[in-house]
Amino acid sequence: MLIDYMDDFGLDTKNIDKFEKYKELILEYNKHTNLTRITEEDDFNVKHFLDSLSLFKTGLFDGEKKIIDIGTGAGFPGLPLKLYNEELDISLLDSLRKRIDFLNGVIEELGLTKIKAIHARAEEIARTEDYREQYDLAVSRAVANLSTLTEYAMGFVKVGGYFISQKGPEYEEELKNAKRAIEVMGGEVQNVLHTPLPNDIDHYIIVIKKVKHTDKKYPRGGGKPRKSPL
């Protein structure tokens, strides 16, 4: 059960009922629209909920931080972060309308405030005044290399804020390849946290601090961050 995993992981076992309702909503919606291939209870609790909540190990998700979750999909990690710390101000960003429709339903069903789902592409919205360098933290579990994710994310982050990426054991190679992108986008690697999960899942959290403004020409449009990483 999720409550056991949270307790073992050193997390408060609060709002469990909302986590369980959220899971029910995902699995019901998943019957007609693909949100996740992970549907077995134990895997779901570990790979979705506990993995998302492992971000609290950074010590950066306390209080009333303003956060954007890029490529959120079914709401990970942004929604579990919100359920655990209801003071957070969360933006859930995804380019697929069906996912945004689902997330809006979850937000309404769970009665959440200070959270919104945004239908847009990161490389477009990050260049707009309303979102440019407006966030304390950007997070992403999106399936893309770190160079690409850094270009998508850093335009959203205030100077002094952080981009936080969750990766597997291959993180060292990705960090090496992303060195130029991190520098160009105004960041520097502050920390890498090892956050192993139950069932021998080896995960790492890469913490990149934004130390200077991102040049206005980034992120590049036309899919370039993915096709031709910096």
C-alpha cells in the first residue's frame, strides 16, 4: 500500500485518500485513453507516486514555491507534489489536449486550488511574457535527453531558481552530453541525489541552478531542442 511506502521512505502519510482517488481517476480514464502502461498497484505506487515524491528529498519543495511540470502527461510529478504540499503553486504543462482535459477533471474532482493545466508546447510558451522566468522550480520526468529538457525548461526558471530532472542510472552520460546546454541556458549543476526506490529501481535527481538569464533566442522552435540538442 502507498501508506507503507511513504512511511518507509521517510514521508508523512498525509492526504492518502486524495492519492488513492487520483489513482482511481487515472485507471478509469486509462480504459479509453492511454495515460500509463503502469496499472498494477505496487508498480503504480512506486513508479508514479513514490518516484514523484522523491523530489522532496532535495529540500526545495517546501512552502509556497511556484513550479512548472513540463511534459506532465498524467500529472507526474506535479500532481503528487501538490497533493503532498498543498501550498505549492503548480502549472501542469502538456502538448496533448486529452491529457489536459483529464488533468482539469482531476483538479476539479479533488477540489484543488493554486494549480492549473496548460495546453501548450514548452518551446513556444517559454518565450511568452507570462511564463518567461516566472517559476522558482521547473521539473520534468519527460522522456527526452537532458540537453533537450534543459533547453525546454530553463526559460521558465527565475535566476536563483532550479531545473530538476529525474533520471535513471545513465544520468552520468546524459550530464556529460548536456554540459554545453546547461551552460548556454544559464545554469550550473548544483547536486545529484541518488534516490533508490523499492524493487531495486535506481533513480537519480539532477539539480541545476539558474545563475544567469537565458538568452531570448532560447528555447528554439520547430522541434530543434529534440532534433538537434545543444
